[in-house]
Amino acid sequence: MRAFLIRFFIFISGGLTYGLIEILFRGFTHWSMLIAGGLCCVLLHIISLAQSMRIWQKCVLGGTVITTVEFIAGAVLNIALGLAVWDYSSQPLNLMGQICPLFSAAWTALSLPAVLIFQKTDRLLQGR
């Protein structure tokens, strides 16, 4: 039950943080991004707990996972449902307008503080 509550808190706070980042960056967000952001934070939390990985590996994996979530969400929200939540088609080397190297690099870089925060929080929760 405790693990569920921790992940639930991470989902809620991650979704709200992601929404805030979007509002600060582009002036608005979409409710679906709160869900995508929450999911990404839960997955980053799981990655942060991997003892066998170096920090840079966690960040690369984190960026890859976030990019994957972004592509799947974009395929559903933007392509299938036509909601036009975002469009990277003007970015070089974009894939179907849903992901691009620039934002993949940004997600990889933002994985570092997230992983460090999750590791520190986990140590505090475990009393270490």
C-alpha cells in the first residue's frame, strides 16, 4: 500500500509539474499532458531505483522512455483523435510531427534532476 501511495503522489506531482513546465514554456497545456507527465515521472522513479545503472544511463533511458510516451500520446491524441495538442513538424528530423531530436535531448537533460530528486527522496523515505 505504501508503494502505491508513493507512486500515486509521484504521478500527481509529476503531472502537475509537467503541466506547469508547459505553461511556462509555451503559455498553455492540455489536460492529457498531466496524465503523460505523471506517467513519465512514475517511470523515471522506477528507473531512478535501478542500482546497476550509472546516472548517465538512467538519464538516457529516461529520455528514451519520455520520448516513447510522447510518441504514443501524440499518435493517439494528435493523429488518431485530431486534437492538435502539439506539432513538431517544423523541427528537423521529426517523426510524424510527434517527436524530434531537440525535445528528446531536452527530456534526457530534464531526466537528470528528476532522477536525482527521486533518489534523494527514496533515501529519505527509507531513512538512509
